[in-house]
Amino acid sequence: MTLTLAKPTRRPALFPALAAGLGLALTLAAQTANAQSMEVTKAEDLAGQIGSSETFTGTAYVAPVFGPNMNQVTAGHVTFLPGARSAWHTHPVGQQLVVTSGTGWTQERGGEKYVIEAGDVVWCPPGVEHWHGATDTTAMSHYAIQASDGESAVEWGELVSDEEYHDH
């Protein structure tokens, strides 16, 4: 008895088509995953403005640093000229201040007034009413970093009076 082996038969090009489709899907997925890219904002493009007299006493220059593109976190760089300060305010999620230059003061309602200087970091817990600004003789700048609770990142109160500002 003689056995004859049949030649392997060619199946339809199912696997190459599947491989090509899978390759295309992987390529599209990679492109989608990489659709976002790094964004660089040059310092000269960070335009600011003088703070409103409803929320600041004196001259405070407020420049947005970044918007809420990361978990509703925003930051601004604020420069207070001597005597300038924020109004009393709270933050629903809290606020971090990073003093970048000068000397200033910060205080929570009913608490001690603290001197803050370049390099200092201040944590203002959620809902704690406070103010911050320059001293009466020196300017101060800081980064203010805060997050929104979905509605707001800050709730403004009344202006800090001259008596409150100068009270030690």
C-alpha cells in the first residue's frame, strides 16, 4: 500500500487580513493615545491685569499661570505692591501659596498675622477665611494654586480694613 500525502491546501487569506486589520487598529490606537502632546506657554504670553478693587485693596497684578487642564487645578502669579492685599476669602478645596519674592503678610480670620518671605509655602485649608498681601513697606509676589469644587475655586468676602491690616 502506498500512501500519498496531499499537498497542503491554501486557506483563504484570512490571517493576513486579520493581521493587517489588527495592525491598522493598533496604529490608530497609538495615534489616538498620542494625540495629546506637551504644551509650552512662553512667559511673555502670560498676560495679566490689575486686580479688581472688589477683591483687592491697593495695587495687585494678577497673571494666570495655567488653567484647569489638570483635575480643576489652576494657578496665578500675583504681585502685591506695598500696602496691597487680597480681600477676606475662602477656597472650597484649599489653596497653596508659594512666595517667589519680597515680604508679605497672611492671616486667617481671628488668628495671628504671619510674615511670609521668598521661598515660604503657605497652606490655606478648605473653607478657612484668610487674606494675604504685601507688607506696608515691601512688595511681595507669590504663586497661588487652587482647585475648583466644580463650581468655584474661591469665594470672596469683604475687603480687609486698614485696621485689620495694621493690627499685629
